[in-house]
Amino acid sequence: MKGRIWNRATTADLNRYPPEAVFEAGERNHHVSNTSYPIAHSSVWKPYRVGRPLREQVVSRAFQGVDDLCLYVHIPFCEARCSYCEYTVVGKHEMSETAAYMQRLSGEMAMYRDLLDTRRRTLHGFDIGGGTPSFVEAELIAELLGNVRASFRFGPSCGISIETTPRIAALEGRKLEAYAQAGVERISMGVQVIEPDLLRVLNRSGNGVEHHNRAVENIRRAGFAKFNLDLMYGFAGQSLESWRATVEHAVSLGPEYITLYRMRYKLTRISEQAPRVRLEAVHEQAALAKRLLADAGYQANPGKNTYSRIEGDPGTSDYLTRRVVDGMPYLGLGLGAQTFTHTTIGYNDGAAGKTLTPYASSVEAGRLPIQDLYDLPLTHMMAKMAAVSFYFGEIDRASFHEKFGIALEEAFAEEVDFVLERGLMRYTDRALSLTAEGARRFNGVIALFFAPSVQAYLIDRDPDRADDMTRNLAHCVECRTAGRDETGIRGNDWIRFRLQC
């Protein structure tokens, strides 16, 4: 941590709140208290926002001394936008822009290569995500990999991971072969659910079980030995038996890894369904999946959402593993991508409006396509690392101390006492880890490690009123064309409204 200087915290981030109150607030607001940190960043992070004239200078300073990092490249194109999607995915009218977009990715990479001299920096993990990166032509992905190799050093164990859908994997097997030949080692396929009625609600009817076996055959034929399936639970109307069928079907496909994602309704097309989801039902689904996966030989510690049947293999990509365990900095390229250093977090153009135009304009003008950059105090950077650590259900104590120069027990003294006394977490070899009870009450536990301003937001937040806002927000996301939507909010006011929640 030598030489790291964090921004000065505001009064709102110097307060302390009773752990019991924070824990209860996290459980009460279980739809938003999760690994997606922070909540309401346009307000809690507003004092730390860097003005455009200073961004390049702050980025350069933030990467000083960062010789080891990870890389994420965002490709925002999809066959269709799923109803549950909260990510930066563009509309149908922009699907023809794939080649031009990939060229702009190269332009953004070149800017960072010049600014940061990336050729002397070493990658320890590289993810190509989206969207659906396998939507674009295989040749464009191969060109991207070539550009990355020319712009960075690759560490000896730096793995490359890519995402696909069942339909693409089933119908375009040659793409998968091209990825493997280009050096991609791990592939992740989104099954999510198999119930036909729920697939229709989620706008995923084209990715049903009729594609799954052929998709797996093509993945194996291409040579992938690291194959992950994504499943989702916590949907309104998703029965326990429906979820059982999905998990059992996933096991039958024989992947090395299975990752479970609980539905997060914020900023999705179906956000109005959130009040219909009972926390007890979510707990039942999570417990059932854990039992079924354990019986099939897939293991994960309490709170971890990726299950692996390979001994000693966490199942996640190298990019995510290094982020979670070490808090390793990462550079994000592409529309809406996030960048994380030891002192800053940035979001690329397009993170708010989800259109290609701002990103394209910035790259073509020769400026870093950064929509928002935050120079953060220690409290928020510690909270970000802790929140991401809960992907594995634990915080690595040695990595935390190495990154921040302070012991976890000193930074969160009352909170650590709280979770230990109540049996929510325990010490393992190197980490403070969730117990089975802590995993069940995950949303309350994770809130204990948020920065004070975010904790205050949760304590004051009324979930019922907030759900009304996100319900209106769903119309905003879908109807913002011509600068006006169904709520009557215009232009920049819409963007401010969208970020408030």
C-alpha cells in the first residue's frame, strides 16, 4: 500500500451506526443490499466526483505503482434484451454497429496504452463479457485478443474467459472453436431457468432446453475443459419445484462449474415484481440448490455463489478470482465498463443512457470515454473490496491488510465483533468467512461493511416507496426515446432520476 493516498472523507462517511441497525436495514432492503456496491452512488459518491478536466490526470495517478492488474472488455450486443438484465446492453437499432464498436475498443485501448504505458503492466485475468460477446463475429474477437496481447504483458497463469448463450453455442459451433484457437480457456453459458413460462416472461424463449445438449457438445468439441453454467433464482412466480428442475438439468449437462445468481430487480424491465418475492422463498431456493449441487459433487463454502466439482479450483474466471481474493485493480474497456484502482472507481460513457453515441463520440475525439470518475476515501474503497469479496462468502484478511495497511478487525471492529458473537461469520485459514446462518442472512451481513453514507441510506430507505420509484424507472429505461418517456421526465433530468435509486 506504499504511496497510496485516499481522498478525504466527508462528514457523512465519518459517522458510525450501530451494527444492529445496519444489519436490520440490510435485511429489510434485501433487494438492493448485495455485492453490487454502492447503492445510490449519484448521491453518496457525489462529493468525490472528478471533473472532466482532471480525469486523465487522476487516472494516471491512480495507476501509478499498479504493475499487476486484470482486464475486462465489455461487448454490449445481445440477440434480445432479457427482462431481468440490469447491465449496459444497447438496443436493436445498434446491432449493425458491431464492427465499428470493436474498432473503437481498439482506439480506447490505444489511449490507455499511451497514457499508462500498459506494455509494462502484467495481466492476471481477462474477461470478455456483455451483453453477449459471442454475438459478434469470431474474427473480431480474435483481433481483440491480438490487440490485448500487443498492449499488455500476460502473466503465466492469466486465463481468458468469454460468455455465450445456449442458442449461439448450439448453432454456431465454429465460433467456439475459433475462441479456443485464439487462446480463450474458459466459457460461461447462461441457462438461467428452464421453465417455458418463466423463459417467456424473461424474454429468453429462444434459449430453451432444445439448444442445451447441442451447445454442450459444441463446447466440448471445441476443447473447453473449463465450462460454467449460470442459473438464476428469486423470481416472482418461480416455484421451488421449477427451481429444482433447473438445477437438476444443469447438473445433467456436466459442467465443471455452476454459478447461482439471485435476481436483482433494480433497473430491470420487471422491477415491479420485486415486492412479490418473499425472502423466505429465496432462502429455500438457495438451500435446495446447495443440497442438490453438493449431492452431485459441486462444492462451495457458505455464501459463495460459484460451485466447482474440481478440487482446488474456485470455478470463477481468473479475472474475478483476483478481484475477489486480492482486491486486484482492473481496467474496464468498452461501453459502460467499470475501472477499479486502489483509490478510484470509474464508469465509462454509456453507463447511464445505454447508447453507443457518447462512447463513440469520446473515442473518436481522442479522449478517454469516462462518464463518471470518483476519487474515493478509504471507507468506500474498503467497502468496495469487502462487497466484492462476498462473491466468495469471505474476506481475505491478508489481502485486506496488504491493500489498505490496516487489519480488517481494526477497520471494522464493532462489525466483526457483531458477526462473530452472533455466529454469522467465523475465522478460517486466511479469511473471515460466512457461516451457514450468515449466508442465509447475507443481505444484513454485507451491509455491515458498507461505508457510513451507504449505511445511512439503507437505514432511511423505505423498501415499499423505493419499489414505486424503480417501477416508474422501468418505464424510463424503455421509453426514453426522443428525450421523453412515460413518466414525463426529460433529457438530463431522466439520467439524474435513473441514478437516484
